[in-house]
Amino acid sequence: MHVTGTTPYPWPYDGDLGGPGTALLVVLPVGIDPPEATEPVASAVRAAGGKVIVVRTTAPAPGGHRLPGIPSEAAAGVADLDLTAGGVDGFYASDLDLVLRTGRVRRLLLTGVGLETCVHSTMRDANDRGYECLLVLDACVPIDPSLVAASVSSIEMSGGIFGAVGTSADVVTALSSRPEPVGVLT
Amino acid sequence: MHVTGTTPYPWPYDGDLGGPGTALLVVLPVGIDPPEATEPVASAVRAAGGKVIVVRTTAPAPGGHRLPGIPSEAAAGVADLDLTAGGVDGFYASDLDLVLRTGRVRRLLLTGVGLETCVHSTMRDANDRGYECLLVLDACVPIDPSLVAASVSSIEMSGGIFGAVGTSADVVTALSSRPEPVGVLT
Amino acid sequence: MHVTGTTPYPWPYDGDLGGPGTALLVVLPVGIDPPEATEPVASAVRAAGGKVIVVRTTAPAPGGHRLPGIPSEAAAGVADLDLTAGGVDGFYASDLDLVLRTGRVRRLLLTGVGLETCVHSTMRDANDRGYECLLVLDACVPIDPSLVAASVSSIEMSGGIFGAVGTSADVVTALSSRPEPVGVLT
Amino acid sequence: MHVTGTTPYPWPYDGDLGGPGTALLVVLPVGIDPPEATEPVASAVRAAGGKVIVVRTTAPAPGGHRLPGIPSEAAAGVADLDLTAGGVDGFYASDLDLVLRTGRVRRLLLTGVGLETCVHSTMRDANDRGYECLLVLDACVPIDPSLVAASVSSIEMSGGIFGAVGTSADVVTALSSRPEPVGVLT
């Protein structure tokens, strides 16, 4: 089974939406709340047996100073797990990869704030690490709206070099029509 | 001293072009030759005492199969070091970070083929790891020329979230006018 | 099914010796040949459908100089894959983790030269990364024979903090009595 | 200048105890307090301008469950920074390397609880990453006292394959006799 309408290929590549292994990453700069459009996706993922992980990212500043991660109230309501990374990439200097491996997660849905920045960096790295990735486009907030089209194109080139792109409605429909839970992140 | 004309800030941020610590990364998909425009930059870096590193990147394929890295003749002529990474990001599953740390490299000039893909992924990761990065734009070949402007914009946002952007002529001029070698990667 | 006689717990912990996911790591300092005692284990692993990976390790030297990895004739005969790491730990600055993930390997048998050094460092890291590890003691060569007992004790403490310890004969017997291949590293 | 009496070589290798770049790592299993013997070393490091970092480590448990890091009162008094890693190795799934790089730390003094386990794993990895390491032996608590001698021997073999070993009194003396601060971790 695939999520309908994903580009440039039907996601996930192997049609396996069932069984353990799907998580939603809500990727945010430290101090920023999740987009409201994340909520229906988070609910569908959780209802299907998956987990929702809020990933706080930090941009290197002059002199290397980093802001501490401050879990926000908004995220506290949506996240099963809330972690802070040491870079714009959510995998850098964090335990994100450990958490996903421990939970036997293989598929990632990505949403968040900073489509061109932290969401993109995290999706690029996730793809290198072998996760099957889907950007949920309408649940992502760009820094600069004029860069959305190019950000999507760079994911889709070469047959999906960094994964695929879809919409929250299609993700919710696909997850809701599955007869079995997609597994539990323990 | 800075490279002239870099955006969005004068690069490097601390004005330190002298002393040890500059390397040129020529980032390429496995099997692809370096762009010709790399040559003058490589010569200038080497004349100033820096090193030139060819970084072969690999895209995950269905089933996880990866192509082996095959050093090309063209790269053999330009590289002081030639390594192959396990992902689109040149740092992934490679010894690139080790090589740079061992050589006490702090500043990276980036060129290559795949501006939006492997060059961008490597620059994003390098920035998270604390390297001061400059994309040498006219020595980069995009996969899709219509995405160049957005790729540059996403580097420059937020005051240079992934580093700065400049031209090969300005880099060559800056490196050539330095009185002292910039150091040696041993 | 377990390998008989392993300490401090029956290995693997879940009794799953079948299906995909077992590999033999032969961990060696660069330039050193595998111990002869590796051969029967390698044959049994390969017959059961697993793969044999030679992991060359390098010790940091003054000034950071590293020896290049030179695949030896001896290893060429035993290895399905032969890779070189950037440290005493076979995972450091190498694509070992990528290779194991891509091949869906979950269980590691460890042999090699340098029981207290490179074999131990690689086993410690493998365990952190979630691999279920078994040291094949009689197929390991120590640098200092007087340290073998303590090296084994430090693996076994706290119920097997770094995995378990067994013998090549028991490993060969267990793998040979399995009715089905343990899977293929592609 | 060196710390007197270190084995198997005078530490640090380059005699540079001055200038920026020394930190004390107090490596502990989650929930365990620092050894009292850490205090004089911590004071000397801090007086010399260095920083004290408490590194909480976690052992993988069946099913991959990990205990959350709970900063203890004891550590709160001694640490400039208190972080939790995802493995027995303090670098695994943590921002320790980032913190050290950002602070331009090059030399590490290591103390803690679990000489053969978490302290040893962290020292091994630190050495691979290029840090110049000194185990402060009398400020380390072993899990099994009978393994101390072998743990020390495995560090010292091959001329110091994982660094050097010294005592807290010698470290305090060396740091206290320096005329200048050793630098600040910002």
C-alpha cells in the first residue's frame, strides 16, 4: 500500500505501510512551535501505532555559542519524544538515530518549520542513513516562500534523490485505512 | 583579510585567511570528473599551502546497493587526496572529517558537480561541524540550472546559515595576494 | 536457538540465529593477516548465508599520520568485504555501520588480532550501536596474553555489558545445524 | 611542560599544557555520583581556565530501553556542563564532540566511575578522535578492582595506544604551577 499522489515515486518504495517502523519527525529551530498543520498527521501516525518525535535544531553562531533546547508548551502536547540536536541537521550531535534504530523505525514523515533549512538538512541526512523519507509539504513552513518550489525539486531530482513529497491529507487517508497498527516505538 | 565580494558576509568571518587551515573540497558523484573551473582554484589553494581533496559521493539505491568509488584520471591530476563517502553527503560513512581534523583544517572552499545535491549536502554538514565554508559558485555545476538561485539563497538566509558564496576569481586573487602559506595538510 | 556455552548469557539474547542478519567481523591492525583460527568460523558463516568482513584499523600516530590500508593476500582469500577504518575502533571514519545497516545485519561475531585493542574497541562501539555481539575468543589474538582474562571479564560484567563470549567450535556447530540460511548481505 | 610521572610517555606529548584546550571529563553511569577524588582535579582545572564536563553514560538494555539522564545534586556542584550520552561511550549519541570542538579543547583528563566500562570506552573513542588523553587513575572507580591493572596496561601498550595514565596529585601540581590560564571553554 502506498500514500496516494506522492512524487516522484509512490511512497514508500516497497509498498509496506504496515508493521512496525513509521515515525513523524517535527523538525523545528529551538524556541519555535510546530505548525498547526502537523496536528492531523501526528494524530494519524499515533492512531496507526507510530510515534511523533519533535526534533529541535540549532544553528551554529559566531564563536560556536548554541542556544539550549527549551521544550515549548505546544510541542509538549504533540510529542512522544522531544530532543535537541547540535546542528541545523537534526541528526547532528543528537540521539535521533539511536532513538530511531532502537524503535526499529524505517520510514519517516517529515514536517516542521524551515523547509529549506533544518527540515531539508534532516531529510538529506535521514536518506543517507537509509530511512525511507516522505516530506509532508503542506505541514512544512518555509523561511522564504519563494524557495519552496526549488526545495521540492531538489528532493525529487534523479528519481527522488532525497525521498518523496506528499500532502498531509493523503498521508492521513493512507494511515487511517490501514487495518493494522504500524508498530510501536518502545 | 577577506575574499572580496562574498555574500551574505565577508568570508572568512574572522578575516583569517593566513596560517594553517584551508582546503578545497571538490565534491562529485562517483564516476564524474571535476568541472574544469576547479583547476585555477585548486592551483591557488595549493600554491598558498592548502590541500585539494576530491570527495566522491554515492546516492543510496533501491536495496541499498552502492557503486564502488573509482578514482578517475581527471581527479588523479587535481587531488592531493581522493576519498569516497557512503552518501550524498561527503561526510557520511567516510574519513573526511578525520582527514580535516588531522590536518587542522578550519576553512573549506567547496566546488563540484551537483550543486543542489552532493555539494549542498556536504556544505550543510560541514557547517554543522564548525567549518567556515565558502561555496565557489562558478566552479559548481548544477544538476538543474533553474535551481541555482534558490540553492544560493538557502545558503545565504539568516545571515549565512550554511556559510557564504563567492567566485573563483575572487578566491584566486585573495589567496594569491597572501604573503604567507596558509598551512599544510599533513 | 543459541550458541552453546556462551557467557555470561546464552547468545543471541533472543535465540534468533535464523533469518538474515549475521556477519563475521575480522578486526585487524592494517598490515596484519587474519588469525588462522578465523577460517572455520568464516566458512560456517558463509555456508549459513552470512558474510565475512575484514575490518582494518589504524592507530593515531604522532602528528596524526595514518598508514594507508593495504589489503593483504591472506585477507583477500577470506573476506567478502575488506574495509579500512580511521581509528582503533573499526566504526570510526569508516563505512562499516553503513555496510551493516544496508545488509540488515543485526548480529556480529568478532575475531581478529588485538583482542584488548582494536577488537575490543570495535565490539564496544558495536554494542552501543545496538548490534548483538559475540566475541569468538579462541579466534582472537591478544597483544599481551596476560590481559586476556581481564578483557573477557570486562565484556561479561553487569550481565554482558558489551555482549557475550564463546568459542569457534560452538559457533560452527550452531551455524551448521541451522536448517535455513541466515540471509545474505547484499 | 608535562605532568610528572605519567606513563608510558610524558603527557601531553607536545609539552603544551598552556593556552586554550584542556577539559576534565567526569564519566559516570546515569544516576551515579562523581567520585570524591574528582574534586581537587576539578578545582585545579577550573582555576587554570579549563572546564569540567560531567558525561552520563547509558548501557543498552534488552529491548533497547534507556534510562533518562537525571542530573544529580553532586554533579550539579562540580560540573560546568552536564550531558547524557546514548551509550557506554560518552561520545555515542551525544553532543560531547561538538562541545569539545566548539570550545577548542584538545586535551582531556578522564576520571569517573566504571574504569573498565564507560571511562575506558570514552577514552578509546576520544583518542581515535584525536584528543590527547590522560587517565587520572586514582580519581577513577572500577567496577571490579581486580581489573584495574589490566585496564591500565591496555592503555599503555604500544607506547600509549589510548593515551597516558597519571595521578590526581601530579595533575593538580602541574596545573597549579602554570603561570597562565589554559583557556576557556565558551
